[in-house]
Amino acid sequence: MRHDDDNESAGGGGGAAQEPHCNDGPTEAEVEVEHFPRLLLGCGNGSAGQLGIRGVSNVRHFQETSADILRRGGTADEDGGDTEVVSIGTSLLHTLLVCADGVVWTSGSNEFGQCGRSGESTRVLRPLRSLTQRIVQVSAGDRFSFALSDTGKLFSWGLNDTGQLGQGHRETVPKPRAVKDIPGNRPVRKIACGAQHVLAVCNGGELLVWGSSRFGQMGNGSYVSSSTPQLCKFLTTDGVQDIACGNGHCLVLTGKNAVHAWGLNNFGQLGLGHSTNGLRPAEITQLRVPKLGQIAAGSFHSAAVTTAGLVFAWGQGHRGQLGIGTEAPRSLPRPTVIEALRGTRVREVAAGLSHTLFLSSSRRIYVCGDNSNGQLGLPPDDDDTTVDAAGTAAASNSSSSKQLFLSPVPCRLRAGLAPGADGLKVDQVWSGGNTSFVYLTSEAGVEVRRDRTAGGLSLI
């Protein structure tokens, strides 16, 4: 089934982990405001508090989260610009969020200090007061965290057993600490975290990599990990434009419109036509298509979007996360067009553990993959069905089949989500682990976010 895209407003990496003890206590002073021009919604697994929604574990349909952050904002200007969300990083057990005022908020498991504070886990997003620099992007790995400042400085904290924090050692760091050993002291403009490895792009387009190389993630031909950032010498002349990390694989989009991949390849997530791990960057030749706009990596699957809105997916697909329907094999080692979205101009894709979100140019959301934790956010009348390769929705009495959506389906946000939500538009989607986030804002808010990310600090 192809989806004909039309104008519509918002109305229309990991495994099993033990649930940590969470603090459900109240946040700091909450301010009631009748109307507000922005809304952050979350759904999926919140067992560790990673959704930032107090008092819940799993949320099967998109619900409001972090309203106090978006309403209060601390240093908001007259148009509310400083309370616009500019970046979210989420993993299996914790979430990071940063607003345009540069303040980082965290929630979820804090077992290894990944929330950047002392004490137990929390189910509500709390400000990270120890990080005083103005932050423009955050990224969450498996129990560790990164933040990028407006001056191109990196800060890291949390688990560090493979040197993934880039601090030159392998000891846990419970609070944000600057990453000092950047080659040539180059400013960084993008950051992406895998389960135990990290990629970063410098202002000059150079690529840095560090952390675990168990599957060849260092991209230097060896399995030797590094606790300090290293230049990837195989991509130094192409100019890196975009980066993405899966559980153990790496994707890079260069200035020459080429996608390179390396690392873990057990499900064909490198897109090279085989399932052998890659120790060095290799070009995905099937993505030699007119201008690519974005790449994305789920835990074990990958995706790419052209500027014309065509979507490719490859890698693990046994839960429907590739969106290619029941007739296709469970895993695809080469990029394949998602035919169900061919009539839809997709502008953004977000990939989690076993699910995928798509945002169209007309601000409509499409979803596919695993919905066992409610991470697709489908309203009640949509989540009783499995969609086949032809896009036909068929009712089923099997509880297991109800959890999978093998082709993308529209996710229509429910009316009456919150006071003042009418007229807001979906501006960005995020996904990680078994959770999803959707950000809605006014047209004025969209312009504020564009201004905040101008000047080369584009967000992943």
C-alpha cells in the first residue's frame, strides 16, 4: 500500500535489563500554564523512567512528557524560543534532552551515572546542573552519555568499560567531564553513540572514532579498542556530512554523496550484500542515488533518505522494522526501497531497537516494526492489526501478531492530547531502544529551531 502524502497537522541499541529502582517523587516547582506553543510526546518502554513520564512503566500511545520543562524553560525569551527542544538522545534505559537555552535534562536509569548526577534513578526529567556550558546536541549510548557544546567541546559521563567516554581510561565517570584528547584540538560539530563506541565529526569534516572495536568499529583494520578519539584515516579526504551508530556498526555519509559502513554485520546492517563484519569503511554501492539527505541506524538495521523523500532500509527485519512487508526475508543485506512509502515524501527517519519512525514533509508520522512495548504510539483503533506486504490491515486473534507492523502505517496523534495542542505541527521524531519521542511546535517554534541549528551545527 502506498500512502499519498497530503497536508495534515498533528491532530490528524539492546537486550533485557533488570528494572532499576526509580524515584517517583515530584519535580521542582511546577508551573501551570493554560496554553503553550510546543509539546513533547513519548511512548514505549518506560520501566526505568526513560520516558520522563511520572508513575508509568509502559506507554502504548503517545502521551505528554516534560511539560514543566517546555512551559517553564528557565531563561525563555518573549517568543518562548529558549524552551524549544533541539536534541534528544535515548537508549534502552535512559534519556537525554536539551532545549535551546543549552540546559541538559536527563531521566531513567542512573546505575552507572549515565544521568550525570549522584543518587538513584528518576522517572522525571531533571536538569543537569553540573554541566554549565551551553549544549546544542546530546547522544545516549548503552549506559553512557555525551553532550556537545556550542563551542564544539565534548563532555561525557557514565559507563566506560571499553573506553567509550574518550577520557583515556576505562573507569566509570559519574558526572560530565570534558573530553580533552581530541586530535589537534579540533572543534566537533556532530556526535553519535553506539552501544559501546562513538563517532564524531569535526568542523573540517574529519571523522573521529573511539571506544570498543570488538566488531571492528574503529575502522582501522583491527579489533583494538581505544579510550581516546582517533582520526579515521580512511575517510579524511571526503568530508563527512552525517553519521549514525547502531549497536555495533557505523554509517557515514560523505560530502561526495557516498555512504560508507563498517563494524558489526551479523544481519547485513552494513548493506554490503553479505554478513561478514567490516574492519574498514566500505562504500554501499547500492546507495549511489541522487542526493542523500540523511542516514539512520537502529540497533541492527539501517536506513537512508534522499532529499526527494525516497527511503531505503536494510539489515535485521524479523520484527518488521524494515517496513518491506511479509514477502521479504527477515534480514536484507542490501538497501531496499520501502515501496509502501514511495508515494510519500519522507524528510526524516528515526530507528530504535526493532522499530522505525518516518516523518513526511507534510508532518505526518508513519511507523513500522515491533509494537510490543507500545513504541509505535498507535492509537487503540490501529494497534489490533498486522499489516501485510500489500498494506492490507487484517484483524487477528493472535496477541503476538498484533505486536508487529510489517509495512509502515500512519500514526495519527489523538485529539485532546493537551491544552493548547491544536494547530501544532510535528517537527521532529526520535527513537532509541524501545521508546519513541515526537516533538510538536508552532510555525514560530520551527523558525526558532532552524535559527538555533544554523551555522554548521546541524543536529543528528
